[in-house]
Amino acid sequence: MSVRLKDFYADWCGPCKTQDPILDELEEDYPDVDFEKVDVEEEQEIANQYQVRSLPTLIVENDDGVVDRFVGVTQREDLEEALAQAGA
């Protein structure tokens, strides 16, 4: 089963910049997870599909669909728990 973590962000978003180092660490520690950065300014259609209204928004999903969704800066432990639930 494939696991994805979608990071919805914008270059002007301060909290998004705070989230980045946490995601960078996770990406190193979870090589089997597909980390996708989605710039909401350039990819509004995808942001609308996932009903993203605030940034950052992080969505953990697997082949069955969305497992968890986080709005705002999210701690590593919470993301790790969601990745485990998704099958990572």
C-alpha cells in the first residue's frame, strides 16, 4: 500500500516555513512515503479538490483515501502517528 503526505503551502506563508524542517526530517526517516509539496498559488485545482482553506494543511493518505488531515504547524509525533495509521 502506498502512503502519501501532501503538504499544501504558499511561499508567503510563515507557518509553512516553520513546518518545513519537520517535514524534511520525516522525509529522511520515511523513504517509502511519497512526500508531495503542493503550492496552492500554482495548483489551486488540487487545493480545491482537498478543500484546503488554511495553510499549512497536511494530508496523510493511502490507497484507501485520506487517513488524517492537519491544519497549522503540526508536530512530528502527530505526523508519525498518522503515517503509522496509513501503513507507513
